[in-house]
Amino acid sequence: MAMLGLLDYAGVALFAATGALAASRKQLDLIGFLFFSAATGVGGGTLRDLVLGKPVFWVADPTYLLICVAVGIIVFLTAHMIEWRYQLLIWLDAIGLSAYSVMGAAKGLATTGSPTIAIVTGTMTATFGGILRDLIANEPSILLRPEIYVTAALAGASAFTAAQLLELPLVASSAAGIFIAFALRGGALYFGWTLPRYRPRPGRPADEALKTKNKRQR
């Protein structure tokens, strides 16, 4: 359980760093950095706890907020030294996603005992912070990028949950989940891995569709 606690702190810190890096790209002031850092760092875990009906983790333990504040200040003071900030952001996001897919699944499994809920809470915890970050930064959502993202969190949470059901040690279960999630997301970033996309037939021109609708109404 101590290891899961470390994963929780690490996941918050990593996501907080991506939020602060997003603030640096927007050239915000220190308060903006802290807001982005905190919203991204605790966003996924907050949604998880609300869904599970548990006390929100950063309310019960303000250490998480202090971690977000510390990370926000550090990035505010050092972000100008990093030329490729977006590359760093997406790789830190990949590491945070891997850790949080396991942490979220572990909390879901411990609370409900349901493998299905564990996988859902793991995926939710790992992805919502990044989605929220892009939303408030008015950046194109990471969900709209073609590379694998949610699937990596889903795979990591599933691997951890399956290993726990097989009664493997917690260390082995966590390592399996983190490895699979990061391998998928890292491969997606490095090699451009994607899932097959929906390819519809060309739609009818808008003018033609409206004419047909008006004829039917008459």
C-alpha cells in the first residue's frame, strides 16, 4: 500500500507538471501556473472519488495540493530553459497516465471489489486530468490526436486488475499495468501507433440535404 501511495503522489506531480507546462505555453502569471498545475494534477482523482462516493483525496490530505503548488512554482521558474516544452508535456503525460491507470484501478477495486469498475476508474483517473488541462488551456484536446491515448490507460488498468484477480503480488501487478500503459502510449508517441478510424461514405452536400428536407415538409 505504501507503493500505491507513492504512485499516487507521483501521478499528481507528473500531471501537475504538464498543467504548468501548458500554462507556460500560454505565458500566464504565477497564479495561472498554480491553477493549471492543481486542476491537472488532481482532476482525474477528483472525478474518481466523486464517482466512487469517497471523500475527495486532496480534501482528506492537502499534501496533494502542496505538491501541485511546489511543481507549479518550479516549472514557473525553469520552463524558459526548456525549448521543446510540448514534447516534454506529452511524455510526462504518458508517464502520469501509466501510473494513474494503476492507481485508479487499485482504488476502484478496493472500494467496490468489481473488476469492471476498477478498469473504468483506472481509465478515468489516468485521462481526465489531461483532458481538463487541454480544455481550460483552449488547446486541441489530446483525445483528438490520432495516437493511442485512452486505450493505453484502459490496457494498463485492465492488466493491473487481471493480475490482482490472479492474486499476483501488488508490486508485480502494478509493474505490469504501468509497463503496458506506457509501452502503448510511448509507442503511439514515438511510432505513431493508432487504432483503425471510422471512415464514412462522403456525406451529401448541405444544400442538397436541405432541399430534400424542405420537399418532405411540403
